[in-house]
Amino acid sequence: MPIRRLVLDVDMAVSEPSLPQLARAIEDVPGVQAVNVTVTEIDVETIGTDVTIEGDDLDPRAVQRAIEHTGAVVHSTDEVVAGTYTLERTPRKR
Amino acid sequence: MPIRRLVLDVDMAVSEPSLPQLARAIEDVPGVQAVNVTVTEIDVETIGTDVTIEGDDLDPRAVQRAIEHTGAVVHSTDEVVAGTYTLERTPRKR
Amino acid sequence: MPIRRLVLDVDMAVSEPSLPQLARAIEDVPGVQAVNVTVTEIDVETIGTDVTIEGDDLDPRAVQRAIEHTGAVVHSTDEVVAGTYTLERTPRKR
Amino acid sequence: MPIRRLVLDVDMAVSEPSLPQLARAIEDVPGVQAVNVTVTEIDVETIGTDVTIEGDDLDPRAVQRAIEHTGAVVHSTDEVVAGTYTLERTPRKR
Amino acid sequence: MPIRRLVLDVDMAVSEPSLPQLARAIEDVPGVQAVNVTVTEIDVETIGTDVTIEGDDLDPRAVQRAIEHTGAVVHSTDEVVAGTYTLERTPRKR
Amino acid sequence: MPIRRLVLDVDMAVSEPSLPQLARAIEDVPGVQAVNVTVTEIDVETIGTDVTIEGDDLDPRAVQRAIEHTGAVVHSTDEVVAGTYTLERTPRKR
Amino acid sequence: MPIRRLVLDVDMAVSEPSLPQLARAIEDVPGVQAVNVTVTEIDVETIGTDVTIEGDDLDPRAVQRAIEHTGAVVHSTDEVVAGTYTLERTPRKR
């Protein structure tokens, strides 16, 4: 069953890439259908983002290579969804 | 794949442009289908806004030029969505 | 592309106009399809309201003139939506 | 264009009218289609309520007279919606 | 126009009735279509509940008699909805 | 009219039953269509859970016997829904 | 009636498995249709996750074996849903 969603914690320099450049680089990875890049923190020299990626069959390594090729850095993978449909997390209640 | 949504942090002088003028200047950019300008802060001389723009194929540079042509200032790009559909951000849970 | 929604910060005297009078005055402006007047503050002599107005092609100046003709005061425009559909704001995440 | 919704701040004595009596008195006003009476405060002698009224063409004065005829008191009108559809308030973001 | 919903603040002894007994007693009242009994407080000897009742034409007095016949006590009526449809409350914004 | 939903506060030993065993024991009760067992507290020796059970015609006593047969303990019944449809609680606003 | 959802509290070393490896190992268990692995905590050496698994007929032991085979550890089962449909928890109101 394919990987359908990846959520990544990505940092980049304020200078480059621009957010549209990052989004386009991710889109060019085979299997990617849509990408959302949201800024969560702006520091003096770096920008912190949440990157959400969906597709029918995502390749996590190819996505990571494409991001790092732009000069941005993947700090961590925060969510992976796989299967025949996109399953949301059921949060713990305790 | 096209850019479908841009969220921008835009400041302007209290005197001009008016919010309707800003909205209309953005609408005139090719590819723009809808724009929402929301005031988030009113200071003595400046107004801070969240500008959300959607379209089938947005040109981030043309949007920025149109905004700055009105006298307003783009402080930062806060969200970019690209792909075959408009993907919402999945927020980090840690 | 037309203006589809205006959100205004409107104050009025406790004595007049009444909220129904204000709503009807706004409705009479050409292009207005619906109006919501919600009280957010009641002081000794004045009432503060959020006025939401939707239509297919709103004229912000005509709306302002109609409101001020009733004796109420437009303090600020807080949101403008324009385009081929009514776009909600995507709030900033930082 | 007709008035479609009224939200009123209504107080009554603990003794009378009962909530069903108040609801029925409002329903009997021409143009009223539905009414919700919700208790927001119970004091020693008085009950405070939010009264929401919807209809195709509400008459604010007739509604007020009907409420006061039961012995209850209208403190203020808190929301008026008018137009070709029932428009919800867009809250201010600053 | 009929009463469509009643919300009651009902207390009962820990010993009896049981919640299913209370629910069934309310259901047996003519006009009742559905009932939700939710515990909001458990003390040493009493249980506090929110009782929500819906139907096409509720009789508030018959409902109260049925509840008190089980040994439970109606402290107050907290919401009444009447009309051609079930209208939710629009909460006050000030 | 049948009982359609029961919400129970159920405790069990850390050792047994397992959550799947408890869920299956409840499912085997005639009339049960679906069950959700959610852990709300983990102590050294006991696990606290919210158990939600739905069906077309639930028998509260048979459900309780099935739960206690597994070695778990029903502390209280927290919600009962009965009638021709599953009615959610309307919470008190005061 | 089958088990339709499992929510597990799973820890793993920062080094391995990767989140995609964990998701794929769970997917390979017969009966699994979709899996969501969400990181809830990152420490120096370990990563804490909420793992949500849905399927038509889940085998809790086979899922646990598959997870532990990757080197990750199942700390607890936090939710089990079984029956003819996927029932959400109704939270306690007291």
C-alpha cells in the first residue's frame, strides 16, 4: 500500500529558497499531487516551516533529496500516512 | 503543477491604499480568482493585514508587484499551496 | 471581479438608529444581498457592532454613506473579500 | 428585504412566564417560524435568557410587544440579520 | 407551532431511578421521539444530569410529571425550542 | 422505543482483560452493533476507560454482566440515549 | 464482529526504524487498510508516536508482532473500536 501523506519539519535560510521555489521543487517529485508549505517561525536568518505533502504513492527519500537540493534542511518527519485511504490520527485521551 | 494559494503578511499606511483598493489591485493580477484581506492590527499610522489569495495558477512575483504598486508592503509569505488540489496544512503534534 | 463581503466596525448612539433600522438602511444599498449586525459592546451612551455585508457587487462608499446617513459611525473596514467566490481568510500560523 | 433573525437579551421573573409560555407567545407573532429560548443565568428572583428568533419576515416591534405582554423584559437587541439569506457574522480578527 | 426540544436540569438519588429507567419513563410520554440523559455530576447521594428531549409536539407538563413519577426532580428548564424547525441558539457576542 | 447508546465508566486490571477482549465481550451481547473502548487513565495496577456502545436495542443489564464477566468493573453509567434516533446532548449554557 | 480501529502508543529509537518503515511494516499485516503514524515527542534517543490503524478485521497480536519486529515498542493500547461500523468515543461530561 502506498504512502499517501508526509508531514515534514523543514528549515531554510531567509535568503533562499523562496517558499514558492520550495513548493515547486517538491511538486516535481514523482507521485506528489499537492504540497502545503506553512511558515511557523521567522528568526533572523532562518525560517521554520511545516511541509505537508500528499500523493498516490510518495517516495520519502526522493522528497527529502528534492528539499535538500534547494538548500533547505529536513529536521524531522512528523507524520506518515499509508494505506488505501488517508487516515487521520486519533489522538490519545489520557 | 500550479500555485493555488498564497498567504501574505501585508502592511499599509492608514491613509492609503484603502482595503478595497488593495483587494482590487490583487484581483487584477492574471490567475487570481479570489482574495481576502483581513485586518489583524491597527496602529497609529499603519494597518497590518493577512492577505489570502487563491487561483488556478498564481504568479507570486506579479502578486507582490501589484501589492507594492499600491503603496503597501509585503513583509513575508506565510503559506504557499501548490498541486492538483488545495491542500490544507496538517499541524505538527509535538 | 466584484467585492463580495465587507466587515465593518460600526458604532452608534444607544438612542438611534435601532439595529433593525441600521440593517434596513444597509440593505437598501444596491448590490447588498444580506447583512448581519452583531452587538459586541454596550456602553452608557454608545453601542459597538460588527457589521457583515455580502452581495454580488458591493460598493464600499455607498455602504459607508448609507450607514452614516443613519447617524452611525464607521470606525474601520476590517475585512474585504473580492473575486469569483467568497474566500475565507487562512490565518497566519506563527 | 426581510428581517430573518433577531437575537434578544430577555429577563423574566422566576415565577412567570414559564419558558414554554414565552416561546409560545413569540411563536404567535406573524412571520415567526422558529424560536429558541436558552437560560444563561438564574438568580434568586430573575432568569436571564438568550432568545433567538427566525422567520421569513420578522417585525421587531411586534416581537417585543409579545414578549413584554408575558411579563418578561427585553434588555437589548444583540443581533439582527436581514436579506435574501441568513448571513452569519464574520468576527473581527484584531 | 409545536415545542420541538426541551433541555432540563434533573437530579436523582444514586439509588434510583437508574438512567435507563429515567430515559424509558420520558420516552413513554406522548410526542417524545428521542431522549439523551447525560450525567454531569456525581455526589455522595445524588446524580445531576442534563436531559435533552426532542419530539414533534412535546408537552412540558407531561414530561415533568413522568420524570417526577420516577422519583427524580426537575430543577429547572434550561432550553425550549419551538416552531417549524429545530432552531439552535445564536450566542450573545458581548 | 429502544436504547441506542450507553456510555459507561469502566475500570480493569492492567493484567486483564485486554482492551480487545473487553471490546469483543461487549460485542457478543445481543443488540450491540458497535463499541469504542478508550483509555482515559493508566495507573500502576488499573486502567480507566470510557466505553461507548451503540445498537438498535441495547440491554443495559446484559451489557453490564458481559463486562463484569471479563473481570472489569462498571463504575457508573454516564449517558443513555433512547428513541427513534440517536440524540446528542444539548449542554446547559449557564 | 471485527476490530476496526486500534490506537497504540509506540516508541522507537531515533536511529531506526524510520517512520515510513514502521508504517509499511504495519500495512503488511493482513486486514490493515490504513495507518497513521504521528510523532508526539522527540527526545535525545527516542521518538514517541501515536499509531492509528484501521481495517475490516484487525488482529491486535499480529499488529503488535509486526511493530516489535521493526525494533519499536508498543507501550499501551489506547483505543479499540469493534463492530459493524467505526464508532467514535462519546466523552464523559463530568
